[in-house]
Amino acid sequence: MITIEKLNTFGANTAEGLARCFGNEALYLKLVATIPGEANFDKLKDSLAAKDLKAAFEAAHALKGVLGNLSLTPLYTKVAEITELLRSGTDMDYSSLLADILDKKEVLGGLCKD
């Protein structure tokens, strides 16, 4: 089960995230728990595999918004980085950046299950 303490250990800025949820801890934790199942992670991965940078940008941009609002800093930082690269249409190998994002998503998923 996800807790504020686990999120703090993960590196999230829980004070900021809670403030966006008007201090409602139950709501904040419920929203955080939805992140590992967020469909835009798969859309980002699949779009990059297909070299569809426009679709990849759309997925990354959507993730950036959600992660930023919840102040999930370790994920947000990496997603913000890939979003800006995709926004500019940078043709590069995104595999290591994507791997970092997916690894952090899995860590968060594990915290949500424990």
C-alpha cells in the first residue's frame, strides 16, 4: 500500500502534491496509485518503437502534466526531459531515457503494491 513515507523515500515532493489535492491525503494517494497503470506509458513506448515522434510527444506531454501535478519528481524529471526532446523533434536513440522512465514507473508500482 502506498504511503506518504514511501513516496518521500521515492523522492516525490509530497507536500507540494498534497497541496494540489487540498491536503486530502486519501485523494492524493489514490491518484498516485493510478500512475503505474497510466496508458500513456505504453503509448510512449510503442510510439517510440514505431518512430512516431508526434504520438510519442503527445504521450510524454500528457504524462508530464499528471506527474507534475502529483509532484512525482523522479518520474517527472525524466518525462520532462523526453518531452522537450520530442517537442523539438530530436531524432535520437530514446531507449536509455525510456528505460529510466519505465524503471522508475516500476519502482512506483512496487511501492503501490507493498
